[in-house]
Amino acid sequence: MTNEDLIQGCIKQEHEAQKELYKLFYTELMGFCMRMSCDYDEAVSLFQDGFIRIYKDIRTEKINTSLAKWTKLKMVNNTVELLRKNIQQHVISSTGRGTEQSNTELSDFTFVEQLSEEQLLKALQKLPVMYRILVNLTYIDTLPAQEIAKLVDMSEGTLFSNTSKAEFSLKNIIAQYYFKPQNEPTAS
Amino acid sequence: MSQQHPSLIIRTALKSKLEKLNVSFNEEHWVQMENIIIAQPKSVVIKTPLLLLQVFYSILTITTIACIIFCPQTIAPKAKPVKYNGDLLVPSKIKKTNFNKAATNYKAAAIVDSLAVNSPIKPE
């Protein structure tokens, strides 16, 4: 089934086409949701919600870019929107962890390269929600600063300052949880 | 060997390890999604108001065009000619002006007459 067939099938609300689309982008978009959420359950909920929006918008919007780009953009928009809605709740639950950051000053961070995918993901998920969004969109998805600023409703100056704070916070979390003087990464 | 900046190391590790996470397809998630899709109303709900609006605008346009063609009087009524002094046909605007003039002249004549009546010098 080509992408055009998939789109037409989804417009006609055919279950086969909808499942095909779901399967096609599952790995990429679920991975994105896992990075953006604080745990697996939240990731699943964000992912399902994003896909409902994709199915809804595919019927009304004209897709000018590639299907992959369009679905990713829809998922990013929906996830950021939902996370920002619950931001108060997240800030309250995560500020405690944010303030008790270690003051470890490390000049050598090469041990990070030895951390597993899971360990890095856990460190990222420990960040407060807004910091997590910024680190994800800036360093992993590498979206342009203008686009991120629009998504999170911030000026570009505030965005840069918050991103560097987020990075500092992540560095502290990594150092606190995974650094050992002997440079032995610990299991989470 | 030169040491890399910690930020650069972290950014590189994040990008290389987390950009493409190894997540395999979970059939259970699709079953959940299928249930959500079935529970949701079909797109007819979204299309119906739009269709009604289109029909309404079409009727409105047709009615307006028909009015312009068949009864232009309804949209822009012309000034009706009126009779003045029994035999003269003039538009209402002119009639009003003439009437005002006539009224003014009549008043002036009446004043002159009353002055003449009350005057000590009586006309012969």
C-alpha cells in the first residue's frame, strides 16, 4: 500500500488503512512519546491521543509534505499541547527532584558514552516536564529554535536560557545517578 | 588527547542513543486504538452543518438574484410622480420645494394684507 493509498483509506475511515498507518509509524512516534513522558503509561496515553488527532486531521487537512513528516509534526504538536496543559501538576511533582540536584562538578563526562539507552532515557524522564520538552525538541529532534519557541509559547531568548538550564539539570541528574568515582556506570 | 566539553558529550549521546528508540509494535495498543475509533462518531457529524450552511447560502443567493431580476421595485423603489395643481406631473421632491415656496409667499401676502388693513392710510 502506497502512502497515497494509506491517506485515501484513512480519509474513508477504512480500518485496514488505519492499522497500516498505525503500524508504519509506531516505532518512531512511540519512541518520541517515551522520550517526552515521565513513564511508559504516560507515553502510551500520549501516543494514542496523538494518533486520534492524526486520524481526525488526515480527513480535513491537505498534506503538503511527506506523510512521515506530517505525522511527526502532528504528534509533536499534540504531545507538547497535552504536556503543557498538565504542566502545573508536573512542576509540583518534579520541583522537589529539581532542587536536590547534586553540585558535582565533573570535567570529564566521557562515561556518558557508556550509558545504555535505557539509562539515558531514565535520566531524561527525571527532568521537569518543560525541561524535558526543550531537551527533546532541541537536541534530539533538532527542530529549529523558532518552531520550538512557537510550540512552547516562549520568546527565543527565554527558550535559549531555559534550554541551557535544562541541559544543566540533565547533567546534574546524570552525574547524581550514574557517576561513580571509578567511572563505573551503575544499573538503574 | 583533548577533552570534549561535557555538554557536547551529552548532546551527542542523547542524539545517537535516543533518536531512534528500539520500540517494537504492541498489538494491545492497536486493540485499544481500534476500540477508541469504533466508539467515536463518524465524520458525518462534522460534514452535516457544513452541508446545511452551503444549502442555506445557495438559497439566499438564488432568492437575491430572482428579486433583482423580477421585482426591482422591492430592492430600490423609484420616486413616484405626483399630481400638482390638478394638471402638472412633477416628482415629489420638486413638489415639496414648490409647496414650501408657495406657503412662504402666501404668508408674506397675508402679512402685507393685514398691514394694509390696519394702516391709518386707507387705500382708495
